[in-house]
Amino acid sequence: MRISALAIAFCLAAACSKAPTVIDGTSSEAFEKTTEKARRDLPIKDRLTFDAALKNAGGLRYSTKDPEALAREAYNGMTAFDVVADAKARGIE
């Protein structure tokens, strides 16, 4: 009886913990979809920092013709938590 109760508790705990969304920068559509989903993984207080980071990608230069492409390249493979940490390291808050 105890073993089945422990197994049920373990299954519930595993179901409740989900992996954070990884941002896909391979296309504009995928980037938009995954950034919106990743944004929902963040606490409310970090969402503005996340939004600001997407607008100010690291390595932004005046010669950059397509800032959206730079953001897709910079944040591809990162989670929203990674983006916020990067933004805070660059002084964006």
C-alpha cells in the first residue's frame, strides 16, 4: 500500500515539473511562437526585462540591417531565464 502511494506521489511530482521552453530562432514564425511560450515560463517581475532584451539583442550594431534576425541568432537555444540573466548582465532591467 505504501509503495503504491509513493509511486502515485512520484508520478504527480513528475507531471508538475516541466522543462522550460527553449527559444527556436530558426525562423521568424518559430521565434515568435517560442518566445511567447517562453515568456509565460517567467515570473511576472521578469517579463519586462525579457521583452526589453528581445528588443536589444547582444551585439547590436548600427550596421545591423535586420535587428530581428540578430535577436533570433543571439537567443536561439536559450530559455527565457537565460535571456533575462543575459540582459541583467548587460545592464538591462
